[in-house]
Amino acid sequence: MRLLVCGGAGFIGSDFVRRMLAKHADWEIVCFDKLTYAGNLDNLLPVAEDPRYSFVHGDICDRAAVESAAGGVDAIVNFAAETHVDRSIAEPEAFLHTDILGTHTLLEVVRAHGISRMVQVSTDEVYGSIDSGSFTETDTIKPSSPYSASKAGGDLQVLAYHITYGTPVVITRGSNTYGPYQYPEKLIPLFVTNALEGEKVPLYGDGMNVRDWLHADDHADGIEFALLNGEPGQVYNVGGGNERTNREITSIILDELGLGEDTIKWVADRPGHDRRYSLDCSKMAAAGWTPKVDFENGLRETIRWYRDNPEWWKKIKHGTGEFAEWRKRWYEERS
Ligand code: NAD
Ligand code: TYD
């Protein structure tokens, strides 16, 4: 199997690349990534010398670049996206380019070159918020943020290509993911690294929003399962089955680091903040896949990984100034 992994230098994509090369001796992976602020070749250092791995710097909106990288591949797995909800509120345009037009470009390449499979890595956020019960794959999508609306636009293109041209695509809709190598703008790495540096952790609103947490290794395995066993044209929910309030997540982080609740700074809520995400994952379970990582162990191990690997995140937080600028722009007006 020769795979083109788009967005493989990000958080979940790099987990997938490292994990699939370790699991499958006969797989070759070409990682194709624009290296935006969120792309980081340090995430791929563990496989950098592996002869089965290669890297191509490129944008999924650039058809010629994708076509050249996709030569001879059996499948494309698309992780490439703008992914941070808060940044989509501050500056939505890049989300429309990459998450919609970039997905369209990949579909065109799959169609033109007869590539036998594409997995579009999507998100539970396309369904929107749900107060009780859980979303199934056939529920109507109702995204709330410019991020989730852009991901939904990508999903709709994928499904339309399958219906119209028979393009062999599957969609996974994963839930909130945690683990090592996550860019420290997202809740868990932001709070852990802030706390490690003696700073406060900015909890939005009343802290009672609920997310369903999935370990990055489980997310990678769920995508692998959909790649190998998914039916073309189908959507698969990939959830962790670990619904927690942000307040609960914060308490575990502070407990693991031996800190008190006075580390929390209550800040103004995110506009349009979805209250709860919840996935019904019985379709994946019936097909034979369920997540494996125990949540509390997985989260505590993840916290210790950030504690033990400060060189990875300090380079991001204090390196180019990009992170500092984002933090100033977003958090100054919330406090
Ligand atoms: P990330 O922000 O860590 O990484 C995104 C990667 O895509 C980066 O390496 C970036 O350089 C690359 N990229 C961005 N625009 C590109 C472009 N135009 N062309 C090529 N590469 C580009 O993201 P992540 O958290 O690893 O998420 C990966 C995928 O999983 C995304 O599609 C996201 O929507 C989905 N997802 C994420 C989560 C989560 O909790 N992180 C949950 C469910 C689904
Ligand atoms: P995030 O990691 O941005 O993921 P998503 O918005 O895609 O679910 O946020 C997870 C939850 O944490 C979400 O309810 C918003 C909340 N949150 C905070 O309370 N403070 C923060 O500084 C951030 C980044 C998120």
C-alpha cells in the first residue's frame, strides 16, 4: 500500500503516519503538507530516516502539486485542514480555502487518476450541538462555527462526488482528540503548558461545555479501519465514548500537576460555543472497531508527555512569535 497522507505534519496526521509505519512493514507513506503554523516536521522526526517515508511540501489547493505527489498512490487520507475554532471566528477565510476548496482539489485528483480510495478526515462538530442523546451518521448536519461549516462543506463535496461520479471515498467524523504533539492552542495542551509555566488556564463561560475525548492513537486506528474496511460513500462516526465537561478536564490536569483551582482564570465565552458534542458510534462497533485507550490513563500520560518534552512545545510557544501574537489577539479581549 502506498499512501498519500495530506496534513501529515499536524497533530493527528503525524500520529497516523508514525503509527501506520510501525504497524505495517509493507506500507509506504508520502506526507504532503503546507506546513502552516500548525504543521511541524518535529512531529515526524521519529520516522524521518525511514526509507518508506517521504515528505512533500505543498498546498492541497494546488492541483499540480497534489497530482505530482499522488503519482502511484493507492489511496489518499486527508487530514489537511485549518482546525482551530477560535481562529475560524477571528479569521475565517483560510478555512474556506483549505477545508472546502482543498478537499475539492483532492477529489478531482482522485477522480482524474482513478485512485482507488480516499478517506476524508472530518469531525463530530459538523453535526452541531446536542443537549441529550447522540448523533448518528444519518442525522442532519448543522455546524455552528466557520470551522465546522467549512468541514461540513468539505463533507458535502465528498458525498456529492460519490453520488455523481462514483468516487471511492469514505468520511470519518472523529470526536475531540488528545495526545502528544498537539499544537498548544487547543484546550488540553494549552492548559497543561500554561500550568507548567506558572500561568493561569483560561476556561470559557461556565466550564460546563461537554466534549467526547478520543486518544490520537485510537483516532488513527479508527481512520485505518475506515480506510481498509469502509464502504465507499459511507460516513463513520469515530468517538472516544468519554464525555467530560471542560471543568472536569481542567481538574484532572491541575491534579496531575499538583496545582489548585486558583490556577483557573474564568474568561468570556467563545461566541457560538457549542454546548455538547456526542456521537453514536454503533456503526463502527458493528463493523468491528471500538477505541481502546482508557481515558484517565491516556490523559494523565499525555499530561506527563508535555511535562517531559518541553523542548517540543516551548519552540512553538516562544519561537517565532506567531503563538504569542495569537494569544494576545484572542485572550486579551476575553479577560
Ligand atoms: P492540525 O491543525 O494539528 O494539523 C493540520 C495540518 O494540516 C498541519 O500540518 C497543516 O500544516 C496542514 N495543512 C493546513 N492547510 C493545508 C493545506 N492547504 N495544504 C496542505 N496541508 C495543510 O490538525 P489536527 O488536529 O491534526 O486535525 C487533523 C484533521 O482531523 C483535520 O481535518 C480536523 O478537522 C480533523 N479532526 C480533528 C480533531 C481534533 O480534536 N484535533 C477532531 C476531529 C477531527
Ligand atoms: P478546543 O480544544 O478548541 O476544541 P473544539 O473547540 O474543537 O472542541 O476546545 C475544547 C473545549 O475547551 C471547548 O468547549 C472550548 C474550551 N476551551 C476553553 O475553555 N478555553 C480555551 O482557552 C480553549 C482553547 C478551549
